Amino acid sequence: MFRGYAVQTTPRFANRPSRYGYLEYCDTEEFQAHCKENEVIYMQNALYGRMRTGRCVDTNYGYVGCGIDVLHLADWMCSGRPTCRIPVPNSAFKKEINCPKDLKPYFEASYTCLEVQTAPDQLCHSSNFVLPSSTSGYLSNHVTMETRVGSEDCPWMIQGRSGQRINFTIYDFARKDLRVSGVQGVCRVYAVVRETGRSRGDTICSGNSRIVHAYTSTTHAVEVRILGKKDADNPEYFLLKYEKGDVDNHNHDDVCRVVANADYGVDTGNQSLNSMMIWDRWC
């Protein structure tokens, strides 16, 4: 679902989506994105320059079509957060384009809001707790920085049925030049996952792409610890999507030691305390 509007300082005709589905933000205007509680921004498109005639470019002086895709920068400024603003003109975008300096560029953008998993931070002071949920969802480091839910001392626990495997995909909104690829031997760690019955966890790192498959479990229960602190000077925002796969009847693991009642249950297995458990049904 598209959401977005401009703050205007000079009179212009109404900002309506172009035939490409974007809104245009002209010189001296401001792109603003807002999402509801328990949602974060996900930028879908972002262009900067003089792409075509329209609301911001009335006449073609021979320099239309000189815009550039700035989605990676719009991600860095907006994606993964509940609100954001991008002023026009924008110095970060200007470094990217090849339009004549004496002509005013504009910004085209669209975004959607993604619902993310949340829980009251008071739950981190109690024992294991269960969060009923669907078979897939998004874990947000913004939520962890604000509430501690999903942190190292209050991890998420994603619980499927026996025989299910859980896939994780990272949505990386860091600036391209700030990403560090694990392939090169250096890893910017975003999260640590640890499967039931294992003493050590596996790291999920930033990479060279915006969306990357990060991990597939071998069991149906996985602890997830999101790293990063709210007081960091320039936090990098990301989402970790989990998806529970089909049940493999030939490879049931033996970690179905759970007691459930009605909507909630308490893990009686070998899980650490203060784990948030996301599940669709018990095995």
C-alpha cells in the first residue's frame, strides 16, 4: 500500500501519483513517510534528477532523462524506521546525478509500511513467553533498540512444528559503502541465531545486496538475538524475515518438549530464559 506526501513551501498543483505510480517532490519540498505503530517504512522506489516532464518539470530544455536510481540512499535515510523526512534538494543525492547544476532536480518516491513483530519490554523481565503469530514475519532492529525485545538478553524464539525448517532473509538498509561483506573475511554482525540443542550460534551478517537469504535451520526451533544499540551514533537499520517451511516427515527433530494451554504455552525444554516464542501451532 502506497503512502506519502509532500510538505510544500510554494504553491503548486496537487501532488498525485505519476503514471509510474510515484509521487514527485519538487525543489523546496520535503518527502515524508509515516507508518502506524508496529510498522516500519519500506522504500519501494526512489529516483532523483530530471526524469521526465510533469509536476516538477514543466518544459523540456533538452536535459530531461538525466535522473538516477537512489533507492540505496533512500533506504539508508528511511527504510526500517517508523518515520522519516527527505528534503529536496538533497546533498547526498546530488553527488550521484549527472544533470546540469543550474537546473533543479526533483525526487520521485514510493513506499509501503511493513508490520513487524513486537512485544512489551516488560516481558523481558519474566520467564519464557509465547507470541502467537503467522508462519512468517519480520524482526526489526528498530524494535530491539527501542524495547530490548529480541536483544542478546531477551532473544526471540521462533518455534515451528516438528520437521519444519525455518528460513531467514536479511533486508539490509545500510549505505552501500558502509556494508562489509563476510565473503571478504570481515563480518558486520546483525544477528546471531542458535538452534535448540546447540551450544553455539551462527552469525547473520551484512552483505553486498539489499535482500539476501541468510540462514536455513536444521531444526524447528531457533533463538534469534538482534545486535545493535539505540545509543549508536549512526545505527544501520535492517529487517530479518523468518518463514517456516513445509514439514519434512522424514527428518523430525526431537525438540518437541512444549506444554501449551489455550493461546499461550511455557517451554519446558532446554531453552534459555526470557525467550520470545513465535509459533503457528505446537508439534
